[in-house]
Amino acid sequence: MVTAEKTYTLNDYLLRESRSRYKHEFYNGKIIRMAGAKARHNQIAANLIGSLKYVLRPLPRTFIVYNSDQKIYIESENVGVYPDALVVCEEPQFWQGREDLIVNPLLVIEVLSRSTASFDRSGKFLLYEQIPSFQEYVLVEQNYPRVESWFRTTEHSWDKTVETDPNATIQLRAAGVSLPLSEIYEHVRFSPSH
């Protein structure tokens, strides 16, 4: 006899998550524990957040940067996920007023790891794509210099830019700024094979 896998409501998940020592993502009834990030991943994410705040601050429009503790809720899919960083333009909007579930990201950044890269590139991207405000997806390799930007040109079309030169910059078109790879990877040591 096969027993059905237990499913949870979003409210069940949010209650469990508020009491948990670990982070979990929510996929339409399933609660999935996230792997803990290692030092290099955290360093790159911190560099990204610092650099984003610096380049966005002088702009005439208000951009708000969040770290990996801010969940995005994709209501159409009933999914709650933690990106490594996200940017909102002007005012954040929260699902049913809950500040732990943001629904209007403009730009989402994921730092890739071996265990998450495949899903971040495909599955998570398809989920984020359902959000009307979502305009740009940035994928950052942690084991060698490579940053990809996927910028929405129409509802279902994306323009991909890849930068691998550590002395170059990557354009973040959703906000009209660029980030030097030297800042993204500041103090990051790569293995000699890269």
C-alpha cells in the first residue's frame, strides 16, 4: 500500500517556518528544507547586496534591496521561495500584508551551487516568470567568474547576457545600472583550475 505524501497549507508552512531553526521553501503543499550555504556563497551574496545598495542609492527612483531571508511568494503557483537577493522598485508589496512574503520583485539574484544550479536555471526561473513585476534574473557562479543576466523583453521573451571577464561589468537593465564583477567576486578565492 502506497501512502500519500503529506501536504501542507501555506499557513501551515508559514507557522512551521516561523518556529524552525532551518529555512524551508514551499512548493504547493510540499515543504522542502534548504541546504545550508557555505562561506564562498555567503561572501558573494553579501558582495552583491553591498554593491547593489551602492549603485542603486543615487538613482531618482527608489530601489529596495533584500537579502536571502526575504521570501518571494508566487501566488499563481502557491510557491514561497528564498532567493539570494532581490530588488523591488518603489514600494514593496506583501501577500495579504504579510511582510515575510513579498510579491513584486523587479530583479532576483541566485548564487549558484552544485546542488541548486540546475533548478535555479530552469524550475525557479519558470516560477519567477509568473510574477508580473519580475523583469530580470541574475545567476552568479560561485566557483569561477561568470554572471548571467536574463532580461525580460516581452511577456515570454528574455535577452541573455553573460560576462566572464573578472575586469568587466554586468548590465542590470531592469534598474539601469551595472555591477563590476570585481565587486561581486571581491576577496573570493577560486581554485587554480579556474
